[in-house]
Amino acid sequence: MSAAPATRGLSRRAFLRVSLSAAGGLLLSLRPRAVARETPSGGEALGAFIRIEPDGRIVIGARGCEIGQGVKTSLPMLIAEELDVPWSAVTVEQLPYGLVAAKDAPGFTSPYGPQGAGGSTNIPDGWRDLRQAGARARWLLIQAASRVWQQPPDRLTTREAQVVHPDGRTLRYAELASRAATLSMPAADVPLKARSEYRIIGQPTRVIDARDVVTGVAAYGIDAAIPAALTALIARCPYFDGEVASVDDSQARRVPGVRLIFRVPGPKPGAPLDRNLVAGVAVVADDFWSARRGREALRITWTRPSGAADSSAALERRATAALAESGKIARQDGSPEAARRAAARVVEATYVMPLLAHATMEPPNALIDLKPKRALLIASLQSPGGASQMVHAMTGIARTDVEIRLPRVGGGFGRRLENDFVAEAVLVAQAAGTPVKVMWTREDDLQNDFYRPFGLHQLRATLDAQGRLTSWAHRVAATPRKYRAAGMEDEADWVGCLDRDGFPAGCVASYLSEFVPVDFSIPRGWWRAPLPTFSAFPVESFLDEVALASGTDPLAMRLDLLGAPRELPYRDFGGPTLHTGRLAGVLNGAARAIGYGRKLPAGRGIGLASHFTHGGYAAHALEVAVSQAGALEVVRCVCAADVGEIVNPLGLEAQMMGATLDGLSAALNLEITVKDGRIEQSNFPDYPLLRMAAAPDVEVHLLDSGFPPSGAGEIGIPSAAPALANAIFAASGKRIRRLPVGGQLKSAAKAS
Amino acid sequence: MAIDFTLNQRPARHDGDPAMPLLWYLRDHARLTGTKFGCGIGYCGACTVHLDGAATRSCVTPMSAVAGRRVTTIEGLATDGRLHPVQLAWIEEDVAQCGYCQAGQIMAAVDLLTRKPAPSDADIASLTNLCRCGTYPRIRRAIRRAAAQLNGGRR
């Protein structure tokens, strides 16, 4: 890392415009400033991402946080394509978080552009700037060859890491690199390849560091080590906003390996949650096992804040009462009230969405080494920019002197958009005076999360005498995501909880979208495809209920509502428009693949659902069997996706497969509940992620609509749960209106 | 009292707490971090290693139970730099997403193929290692591919 001049006291927002998107991604709005410079390896750097080694190896920097979404492979593919090198010649190196002081003004600039992982933005961002980074380096190499050969550059072409002379002679990039590195980058954007010229984009490409993963060499945040670092565990207050009342550490201090025990303050009650989540007692020890034994030996009593009396049952009662009140209207078209008065029939249903935890396989952790004027942070992150700001704010160390390495990340799902575990590491390292790694156990993780909001969705549709849909009203009473979230002060309460412009908005003459906030003291966060997963289940389930009431086929009704292919305004994250033709395309694709409409034996059913998520489109079609006793089996599972131009079909298939299973896993079994102010679940046995035996194969159909690509990591999850519920209804006549499905089918079978 | 055992075909010794789980010996003391921590209660399988060749959840295996036995971790699965057919199949089928659980998945799959060289669908479904990314369909394919390789006698 470069030792850039300190910039203490300068506005860090002046140049680094960090905006928290509706989906929670930290979006750096700067483009990378490519600077050609020599590197110690003997290779030549052409911009911020590319190094050409003397032996011809092409080293490409991967800027993103690899959380399993495949960006360590797909983003370098974009660069390699436009650089025009064979993928087999490419070596990928993970870049650290990049930040340098801006040259001419206060603030910072980013050499690499956006590096966070949130909102499925990596591919659309890279589509804009990383292809250009590759093309600019190629342009430099052509300029260098043009000087060697005394030929105008526009007569030269490239092929497989070589520049080609009109007479067929070639110069290898490795031969040209040192000359190219002395040239200035082009001032303006250079032309990109036509789609017909692609050699890498669109090719099935395996995970670039798969060998490291399967040999155990790949390093995750939890694997980080630096000399003299101690390991810390924190006993956290089981109540949010509670404090340590008393602590007896006499037994814990006798545990071999335990070095230090001290209190860690939590946030002030009601204050923004922009540091650690909760108060506790830290045990700093030589290794994990000593810290764990030390923590178990602590005797702590906690204060009981007002939330200590709360429960999931009380929360649901509050939400039910809230639905009876009027809330904030986020969108109204026509007059739903007039439609109701004129209706031949009214259809109503209320759906319940539970709290969810993220449960990344790698629990949160952070290793930090604080020196007086610099810091090193190694952690599994989704928001390194947020971590950088946090370390600076807590220590006063200039942001350019906070080195942040980006190891592989054992799952994100939105949990690591928060950096509370980084704040803990700073607090513990400051108090201990040594480098420290704060570790979390699974129990710590499930009980100290920013949970997916809880909410009730009340849906009402009106039909005329011909069974046509005349109005649609969607009212949500939920625990706002905004609750104590830093950076959301100016947002409406309903952001992240109310999909005001989602289908069927714009397809029904009268439409209402309304939100009523519900009080709850437990923190909420972004959970993979936050708004779409929260909204798709009630909306797509209710579409089937309306189809049933109107005597229409659910697919035919959806296609009829979507109507002619056109763009509808979509003001929230993933907009500015939603394309009805693309939504119809994935629905038709999924329906075709599963053989929608064919005759099925008794106890079998097919269900469909689709959703627009973060600029991408996906549909699911599931065939399930429900036995007399209520046993559920997914017989077939189809996912059709249109995320525009496909960068890596192999990686995209994996994302859709994984997201589908994630959606089914949550829909079938996952729920966080609260009793006496505490989270009731503590480990996987009571938060049972899907296992192999219950996981169906997923048939993925990738539709290439030719639009610029959206991301992929979150697009395949929202429609899985409603397709499952619609299939269950088709098979059994049992309508699931509360997630998770859990034992509802078995209870229904017993009752009948 | 010191505990002597074999770790990835080399002699090893533990002088510390005999109650320390093998997982934490491997990660914090032997610095073999390929074996992962997931739940600490032997449920998720991220910490799976081989004890005398059999898949074992190292987070609930105390060091006292390791005395005199052979421990193999993901780092010890390849021989002379040649990857195990299961590791190769994992690469071929492009299984990993975040990859965190995959060392445990691979160790469990190697154990399964040792016990059942031609595993049925039910045998494969008996694996209980958790994967939050949902790589199960590709894990199944990789196990079938590895089984075919091993039965073909190419190793």
C-alpha cells in the first residue's frame, strides 16, 4: 500500500460520494483512474488492474469482495475480453481496498472503483468501467506497436495477446508492455468490442481459484493471522440496549491462556447502530479455545431494557393492530375505494413474513492491528468502504493509512454490509493494546444479527362481473429497515419493505401501496434481495388466489396483466424501469420448461411465480407432491432467468441454482423468534438450513435478451418461495400464507 | 501429558489442554486453516477431517481422542502434489461458490466413496454437511464424477 499523505480534518465526502442504495450496497460513484507505473515484480502495469509479466503472463486484479457470487472470476473476464488475451494466460490477483488522497481537492479517490458487494451491482458496474480498463490497456499496446512498426494505429489489430501488423507480423504484448507503460492513457473512452468479437464473455468459465478452495489453501477472513495477535470472544448482552450490571471474572481469569478481560460498551439506547451492536465483556486470550473457556467461566448479570419484555407474539399483535390504522401511501393509481364499491367480488388475504438471520457459513470475525498512525484490517467484508470509514472515525487514523485486505468471504447475504464486528475489533484492540482477532461463534451470530424485517402483508383485489381485476391494494405493516440504521435518515419508513412499483403496479387501473410502521427494538438489516424476497411471496401468492377467484389460469392471468412488452417506471432500487416483456419472457420460459398445463396425478401440483429484482428477471416453476399425511416433496424445480447479456454462464447457473435453494431453504424452515426480549434460536439445529437430502436439483434456463447485464447474485431468490406455495396449493388445496412452511402441511393433514 | 499422533502423514504432538477440540488445534496451533469452523457442535460439517480414514467432525473431537491416531485434513488429501479425484471432480463440476464449507464437503465425500465406491442417490443424500450457498446439485454431480473416476481405476 502506498503511504499517502494524511488527510485528517478534510471532508471525506467531498470526492468519495458514498451512497447507500435502497438495497444497501455501498456504491462508489467514481471511475477508476488508471495510472501506468512500474511494479516491483518486473512486470509492467497498464492501468490499475493489469500487469503484463515478461514471460507473457497477464495478471489481472480482482477488485470485488468475493462472497460466493463469483466476481473474482467474472470481473477479470470483462477486463481480459477487452484486453484481448486468452483466458488461459490470465492469472487473477485479489486487490486490496483502494483509496488515495485526491490530487487537486480535499477527499479521496478510488484507484479501482466500486469494491463492495451489495445490490447485485458488481457486473453492471464492471460492464461500464472494467471493459473500458481492458480496452484502454489494449489501446496503449497498439500505440506502442504503432511506434515500433511506424504504422498508423488504426491499421493494427490484436489477437490473443499480440498486436498484428497488416502484413501478418505480430508483436507479443510482453514485448510491447514496457513501451506501452510509458505512454499516457487515452483521455476519452475508447471503442469496445462488438458482441460478435467476444472470446471470453459468454464462455462457461470455472471459478478461477477453485484449486485453492479444494486444497484448503484459499484464505478467508477467519484464516487471517499476524504475529502477536491475540484472539478475543465477547460475551454479549442478550438484550439489545442492555448493559453489563455486574461481572465476576475470577474463574475466567484462572483459565490458562486468558490474558485480559474487560467490558465493551454498547451503543446508547436509541442511538444509530453505526458501531458495535450491543454491550458485552471481552475475553482476550492466546487462542480461540482459551477465549471460549474463559468466556464460559464468566458470571455476568445484565440490565433489562424495555425491550426485554418483548416477544414475537406481541410483535405480531402490534402488526395486526397497525394494519387497522391508516399508514403512509407510497403510490396510488385511480381509485381503489371506488373500485371496491363497484366490485362484483372482493378477494382479501394477509401474509406473514418472519424475521430471518443471515447465518453465513463463516461467522463474522475481524483481525485488526492498530498502530499510532496506521492500521491493518483483514476481515471478510461486503462493505470495505464502510469499514474504512468506521476505523477512521473510531481511531482518527487517516483513511489512506487504514490498509484493508480483502480475503475470500464465507458468504455475505447482506450480513457483512454491516461492520459491527469491525467496530468490536477496534474497541478490543484499543483496550488490549495488541493486534487482536475478534471471533464469533454460531450462537453469537444467530443472536446478534441485523435481521430481515418482520411484516404482515394485507392484499385486497376487486373483480368486476366478468372476473376482470379492477383494483389491487397492498398494505404492509412491518418493522422498518430504517430503524436506527446509519445513513438512512432521509429515507422513507417503507424503504426495503414496500415494493410500490413492483408488478402488478401499472398493470391495474386502480392501485394502492401503503405502509404502516411497527415498533420493535431488535435491529434489522438487508437480507439477500431484501425488498424483493420480502414482497414476492405475498404478491405472487395472492396473484394465484385472485386467479382462482376469477376462474382464470394463473399463468394466463399474469401474462394478460403484463400485456404488451413495454417499460413501466420503477423508482426504487433496480429501476428506473421494469420491462413487462422480460417478466413475461421468464414466466413463459419456466412454464414451457416444466410442461405447464399437463395433467398431473392426484397430490401433485405445479406452481409458478416471477419477480423483477435489482434490474434482473427470474421465474420459478415447481412441481411438488403433497401426501395425505402432509409430507412435501419437490419433484421438479425450474428457474428461468433473464439478466441481460451473459458474462459467465457457468457462474450464472450456479447463482440461480444457489439462490433458488436459498429461497426454498428459508421458505421451508427458517424463522427467528423472540421471547422475553431474547432471540430464541442459537445454532443450526433450531435454524435448520436446507440439507442435501431435501435440496432438489434446479434446472436453470438462461434467457439472453441482449440487454446490458444486471447482476445475478440476488435475482434468483425472490420467486422461489411463492412458486413453492403456489405448487403446494395446486397439489393439496392448502394455501400457505405464513412463512416458513414448517409443519403447516402436516398440521392441516391431521386436522382434516 | 503430551498427546502424540500423526497429522497428514507426519508425527505431531500436542502439549496443551487435552479437552481442546481438534479443530482449534489444527487452526490455531498447526496453522492448518483449511478446516473450517461453522457451528462448534458437530452439526454443520464444515470442520470435517479424517480420523484413521473416517470422516469426523473435528469441532467436537477432543485432542485426547486423537492420541495414537491418524489425522488427515484437506491439506493432506493430495498426494505428491496430485489432487485426489474428489478434489478434481469438485473443480471440474465448478462446485464452489463462497467455498467455505467445501473442505468439509470434500472430506465427507471422500469418506463416503471409501465406504460406498458406487454410492446410490440415497447414499449421497445421507451427507449432512450444510452449504448456505446451495451448491448441493453440483456436489451430487461431483461425487458421481469422482466415483466414476475411482471405479475406472485411473488413480
